[in-house]
Amino acid sequence: MAGGTSSIMETLFQRTLDDMIKGLRLQLIGESAFVSKALDEIRREVKSTDPSTKSTALHKLSYLASLHFHDMSWAAFHVVEVMSSSRFSYKRIGYHAASLSFNDDTPVLLLITNQLRKDLGSTNEFEVSLALECLSRIATADLARDLTPEIFTLLSTTKLFVRKKAIGVVLRLFAKYPDAVRVCFKRLVENLDSSDPQILSAVVSVFCELASRDPGSYLPLAPEFYRILVDSKNNWVLIKVLKIFAKLAPLEPRLAKRVVEPICDHLRRTGAKSLMFECVRTVVSSFSEYESAAKLAVVKIRELLVDDDPNLKYLGLQALSIVAPKHLWAVLENKEFVIKSLSDGDPNIKTESLRLVMAMVSETNVVEIARVLVNYSLKSDPEFCNEILGSILSTCSRNVYEIIIDFDWYVSLIGEMSRIPHCQKGDEIENQLIDIGMRVQDVRPKLVRVARDLLIDPALLGNPFLHKILSAAAWVSGEYVEFSRNPFELMQAIFQPRTSLLPLSVMAVYIHSAFKVLIFCLHCYILQRESITSSCPENLVLGVSESVLKREMPEDSGLIRTTCEALPVQGDKGFNRRASNQSSEVFSVENGGDRTINHGQTSTPNFSEKSSFTYESIVKLINLVELAMGPCMGSHDVEVLERARNLLCFIEVIKGEITECLEHKEKKKESEEMKASEIIKLMSDAFSEELGPVSLSAQKRVPIPEGLELKESLDDLGTICADIQVPPSNDSNLFSLGSPYNGEEVGVSASELESKEESEPSNEATALLTDHRKRHGLYYLPSEKNEIVPNDYPPANDPKLRDNLNNDTEDLVKLTEQSLVTNKKPNHAKPRPVVVKLDERDVVTITAKRPEPNDNLLSGAVREVLLGSDTRTTTSQHNPPDKASSKRKGKEKLNVDPSSKLKEDLGDSEKPDHENPSSRRSKHRTHGKERRQKSPSKPAEERENNGQKGKQKSSHRARHKAQERADAPLNAVSQTPVIPDFLL
Amino acid sequence: MIHFVLLISRQGKVRLTKWYSPYSQKERTKVIRELSGVILTRGPKLCNFVEWKGYKVVYKRYASLYFCMCIDQEDNELEVLEIIHHYVEILDRYFGSVCELDLIFNFHKAYYILDELLIAGELQEPSKKTVARLISAQ
């Protein structure tokens, strides 16, 4: 179809790249139409037999692909054709297109191996460079394998221009084909000796990159790097070498001792900020235990901080945050600057300084810092405001509120934070409100007050981010209603009209809290009335009967106090409820003079006169609830609907009796009254059961009941009762009824769950149990689980908060450190309230080891090369004998596919090249010493030219070493088998 | 190492892309969209580093063009800034006070220069003169 003429026509009238770009730029709107037209043209032109037309088409296509992201994989074959063109300009277009568009899955890659090989061996160094560049981008395992010999040759070519590129390509080569290490590594190492700055720069970059993936393997090369560090004047190279040392130093303490001085020298001397910063970073990250170096680095950091350049400022802050964990003084020294940076214009700088501020927080200054930060958050933009709030929350909650002493303050701070207009940290605050409520008993009165303030504020209801907080506040108010000053007010707050704005899930919590409040009010009312109407013994009996609930919790024995719910009634007014302890309850209803037994609690809220429960107020309350529940009965949400119905039914049950027995106050219809009050009491008891945090490992401590086969596979069971709910699923239902956190928190397997269920005794009152269930459904709180667990099951506490998960490892470390320390901090003016924590031995250590599979092969190969033949490198200081061995090694490999050049050098072909590497390695290892002694002589024979030098060097080395080895610590050797003596 | 190099105009037009790490065409567009959103909106007197998905992006604005390079977390930002500057100087030397249009119409040359400067995501040629000489020799 494309005859001679049309081809000429095409060539003549083909649009060049310039034409296309111009055309493209003229298109203001219809760009895509233009592009698709151009693509059509390209598709036609690229098929042309004329190389010029073809390459121009390809050129245009690469333009569209790289800048307009049009797919060009369809043209892969044409790319290969253009690549193989003999003219350099066409070839270049082809290579460019290839490196642009080829990936590992490109099928035509198989076709280019030979082309690449040919170009790599070309006499035109630009062609070689093209091929190298392309290879550095597209090499696959196959290509790498096939072209390794070529690269090996190029690694020692005299054309520096090509050699440095070959060095760069090695990086890709090793990544794709680790076996290439065995061939090329030695030559790569040799290049470290090069005097040419380009080569050095390239090879150091490669090693920097390799070492960052697997530093351990490159320790034997430390002497070479050290030499470069001391000798080189090139900042590019120095930066890379510093990076390498930053990686190597932690692995070998003796190395650190050796290099820290030269690094400090550079730090003092250099004028280049980039090098200076790199020195600082190296020092603070890897050499921070060297006091003088760290001090010097901090001085330099300060220089960076006060610089006008925002870049340096940012980097200075970053360096500070690296240094912070080990040298907090450095941060404190620059405290003012850090605080000032919080109001910097640059969000990055702000974030960085925030991080630093948080690093400074301690229990002594947390109040002050939080105050400053909250003020900043009020002034700043929403995003940063939330960042501030988030970091306050996470820092304060770190390690179970380690740094908080004054929880009243913290709780009110949370309240304050909730009111910050931009606050979007609802989830976090929700978690903490509940968590603090459960863990810190002393703060509950304050917590309830804060919760009330939040609930009562109609303005908060409008902010969707706060709904979670409100739900927590509602839960807190319901759960700890006994601390409430005015339950009626609370009820009104819960049912204020704007609550219709709440999402249904929160509404459900509200309703349940209302339920609790209502029960509380009724309970109080009844008790109060009973105590007036009679000093009857049956009340006492009733009260005592509840004491079956008492549970012993060995773990918290320190905390356990007998709790009384004493209701000393004075007249018919003000009554006093003292409630609850961490983990146990005894309800004893007593009359008259026999009142509070326990004085463990200091905070005893008194209901003032006005809030005492009169008949009218109770009826009003009931009516209010009924009224509010009405609309909820039509809700589509099951949770809301069910809870509302429960509440209404309850009211239904008691309402009649309450009113009735009130009417017949005088008559004392005992039986009926008892019925109503019994229900109420039961409910109240159920609700006043304490909720506590649960340990991560709680499940594990459940003793496995006899006869329970945990190991047995349950698979068969599945087939047997395919349609029946098997116990485990039932069980998990029970525990996680609507609680999404369950699995995550405890991470229980089905079998464990089963064991738990098995051990669950049925002696607990069913009513209680159902109630718990209800509660579970109601509030998605994982910690509530321990309410269900049986008596023989020790209560446990959650070592860390859900929100704290990111601090896991840190926490774990701290927790273990603290395992023997009591939770109370002795020397505070105000005693820190007890924070329920779990005993640390329960902490499950989560190994955060991340496997790095893809580097295994590579590092294995590198180690093999370095350890295998580098025992000598290390001992004889990479001098010629070693090189000889490396060459030999390379040749050994290359005997398989020899290149002409190599054959010339192959003087030592009869040498025992056929030893396999592993045997060689073991030999080197075992006879390291002898080898070292021999090395100068034997390999020197192989390479006369530089053997002489090597002899001198290594013998010197050996002497040097011999004297130093004597006082070298032996233990370090075990860690790194091949430690350069030089470092000793 | 350098994962990719982008040249983005102030209007968000891409002028040059070079990927040293494997990214599919789809990822590339996404990366560019995200980054130009982040970088182009940053004010003039802010620092030249952006943290992005565990990487750092170092960018610098020259006239209407943003030169961006994405590097690893532990790489030296200042060094990369120097590489960018280096690249710009070489371009300048090659084109003779380079402008955006030069790069638009000679995009391949910009690539060749970049290829001389960097290989496999590492700096390979720290000398400006050499790069210029090599480029003109080709």
C-alpha cells in the first residue's frame, strides 16, 4: 500500500515534532482531538520503511507519551526497529523511546538482548552510553543475566565516560540479577580506588544505595570508604560516603570511634551547607553517643535554625527531631525557636516544630505546653489545628497517660479542645473520654461535669465532627450518673430538641444513657421513699442480697476497697450516694446511723436540695422520656428503635406502680411496691457494675477447661453442623455484639473464644448477662468484655489504648521498663490518681520485624563475595593481591562465556579456580590468619606489577594488626566476623 | 536515590518526566496530579521540601517551571537541590539562557542532558563542563 511515492510523500510532508508541538500549543480547547489525530498519523508513519519517517514518528510518540501520558506500548516493536538503526540520531530516538516505555512485561524485551550486546560492545562510546542508559532503566532479570559479561568488561574500560555509566548500571543489574554480584563486585570495588572524581562519585553513589538496603554486607569495605572520607575533596562524594557511614557505624562500634573525628573535621571545615547538613545528620543519627560530636552538631543545627532560608530552618528542625530522643537538652536549648516556628508560614516547618514540641513534653511541663499549643491551635488553620490537637491527645495518652498527673486538668482540657471550632478529632477524644473514665476513678466527678457541659451545649450538636465526642459524653454521663449534680438537667440535655441532628448510632448511645439516668433517678427515689416510709428489714435484705455481685479481683487487690452504696437519708431530702470502686461492688442499703463504711473516696457529690427526687420530678422525668422516645419509635435504625422500645416498655412496667404506690403511700402496698422497686434495683445494680479496661492478652489467661480440645481442627465440625450456629460463632457474637474492635483488640482465634465461652459459668444472673449484652451492643467498647468474664477470670486492663497503637513499640518498651515500678509517682505535690493499668508481664511483644525478601539474594551474594574472598580484602587492605583474587574470581565465572579481552589476562588459568566458592569461603574463614600472612606472597606472584606494593602494605598491616589485635575486644568480633583490622 | 524527575509549569503542564523507579502509566499520571496539587499551591517563601508518601519531594522553581525530584527519606535534600540547580545551569549553558519554550520544543535534548547527569537515579556527572561537552559531541 505504501509504495515508493507515498513513502516519499510521507517523508516530505510528515509533520515534524516541532510542527506537532506548535499545533498542540495552538489548540486551546480541542487538544484531545488534535492529539488523537496526531496519534493516527503516527500510527501510519511509524510503519513506514523509511527510517527517517519512522524515527520522527516515534519521536513524536515519545513526546506524547512522556508529557501527555498516551500509551505507547503498542509501538514497542517499532521502538526495537528504530533502536537497531545504524544512524546514531535514529538510534538515540529509539533508545529514548525504549527507556521511556518499556517495562518488565514488555514482550519485545527478548528481542533486544543482542542489540544491546552489540551496542555495549560498540566502539562509539555514545552508542555504548545509550545502551547503558537504556539498560539502567529497563533491565530485567534475563537482560541482566545475559549482559552481565558486557557490563563487567565496561567496568574496567579506559573510557571513563562509559565506565561511570556502567557503574551506575550495576545498581540495576544487582537488583535484577543478584548473581551478577559474583562477577562484577570486585571490579566495582576496584573502582573505589579510582582517582577520577566522576568514577568515584558514581561508584560511591552505587555503594551508598546498596548499603542503604543492607548495610551489614558492606562492613568489610569500610577502610576504602574511610580513605575516601579523609581524602576526598568532592562534596558529592563526601555526602554519599557519610551516608554509608551512617549506615555502617551502628553495626560496628569500633568503626564509629574511628570515623567520628574525620566527620567532625568536615563539619568544622566545610562551607557547603549540604555537606554540613549531612555531617550533622550523620552525627545525630549514628554518632550521638559521642558527646563532643553531638555538641558540635547541635551548634551547627542552631546555625541552620537561625538562617533565613526556610530550607535550612526546616532541615535544622528535622535534625533536632532526630537528636531529640537521645539529647533532649538540644531541643530544650532551642525551645524558644521551636515554639516560634509553630507560627511559621510554612506548614512543613510548623509540623516539624510541633513534633519537636511534643518531644519536649514531660509531666512537669505538660500543662504549660498544652496551654501554649491550644492557644496556637485556636489561631491556626483547620488542618494544622487538628494536627496540634491530635498530637496533644496522642502525647498525653501515651503509655496510659503516663505524663498526666492532674487528670481533672486533662479532662477539662479535652473539654476545651472539643470546643475549638476546627476540632475534628472526635474519634480520638471519644476514646480518651471513655478510657479515662474507666481507668481513672478519681477523675469521674470532673469527667461527668465536663461531659455535662458538652452535652448541654446545643451549639456542639451542629458540628458533625463532634458527634463522636458527644456520644462519649453521653456514655460517661450515663455510666457515672451517680456523680452528676443534677440528673434531671442531664436528662433534659440528652433529650434537647437539637439531638435530632445526631447520627443514629450516637442517638442509640444517648437513649441508653437516658435509660441509665432514669434508672438511677428511680432507684434513688425508691430508696429515699422507702427509707422514709419504713425502716423495714426487707430493704436491708434486699440490699444485702445484691452482695453476691461482689467479686474478688486478685490483680487489683491493691485497689479494691469495699464499696458502699450507702444511702444515708436525712429526712426526705438531700441524700448522698457514694459509689463504686474500680472493680468490685457491694451494695448495702442501710438506714439511719449506720452509714458510710468506706472513706476511700474523697469526692462525694451531694445532691443539693433542689435536685432531690420528689414524686413530681420523677413523674416529669418519666414523661419527658416518654415524650422524647415517641419519635424514636419510628426510627429506621434497629439500634435506636430497640433501645427506645426497651426504655418505653420499662417505663410502661414501672409507671403504674410508681404512681400507684405513691397514691397509696399511706397504705403501704408492700408487694406491688416491691415488685417495681425490685425491677429498678435489679437494673440499677446491673448498671452500676463497673466497667474496666481489658488487657490485650486477657484471653490467654483464661484457663483452658479440662476436656476442651483446642488443637483439634474444627473443620469437621463445620460440615457436621453446617446449618447450625457453632458455639464459637455464638460466642463471638456475645463478645463482639456490634463491637468492631473486638477482634482487633484481642486478636482471638475462634478456639480461644470457645475456651472463653466454656469457662463462662452460668451462675451469673441471666438478667445481668442480658444487660451486659445490651450494653455491649449499645456502646462499642471492647473493654466491656471483662464484665462478661467469669469470676475465675482475673480482670485485666488494656495496656494500651486503641488510639495509641502507633506508639506500640515505644509503649511496649516503656511498659517493660516500668514493670517493677509502681504506677504512682511519689514526689508530687498533688498525688496522681490511680490509673488502672495492667500488669506489664502481659504485654505481648509484637515483633515488628519486617522481612526484606528481595534483598536477601543480593546481600547473600554480596556477603559471599566479600566474606569469601574478602577475608583478604579486610586483612590485606584491599591491595593488589586481593584484586588478583577478585579478578580470578571474575574469570572463573567468565570462563563460561569468555570475552576476548579477558582471555589476555588469563594468565592464571591453571590456578585452582574450580574450588567452589563456599569451600573457599570456609577456608578463608578458618585460616584467616594464615591466609593473611601468606597473602602478600602468593597472590603477588599472580600479579607482579602491583604485588610489590601489596606486599609492603599488607605486611605493614599485619604487623599493625598483630599488635592491636592483642587488646581488641573479642566480643565485637563475634558480631561481625570480618572486621577490618584497620578499624581496631 | 532519585525516583523520578518532573518538570511542571506553573499552570500544571508537564514539561518533562523521567522515572527511575517503575511506575505504570496510570500511577504516573496520578503522581503528577497529586504532586502538582501540592507543589504548585505552595507559597514562594516556603521551604523546598515536601513530604509525600514516605518519600521526599524536593522542588525548586525557576521562572515559570518547577523542577521536582522525588527522593528517599534519608537522602540529602540540599544535595538534590544542588542537582536541580546543576541541571538548570547545564540547560542554561546549552540553550543559552534557557526558557520554557526551549524545553518544550527540545524535550528530547532536555532528556539527553538529564541522562548525562543522572543514571539509575544517581548523580553520575558532577561536572557541568563535561556534560555540556558530551551533549554537544553527540
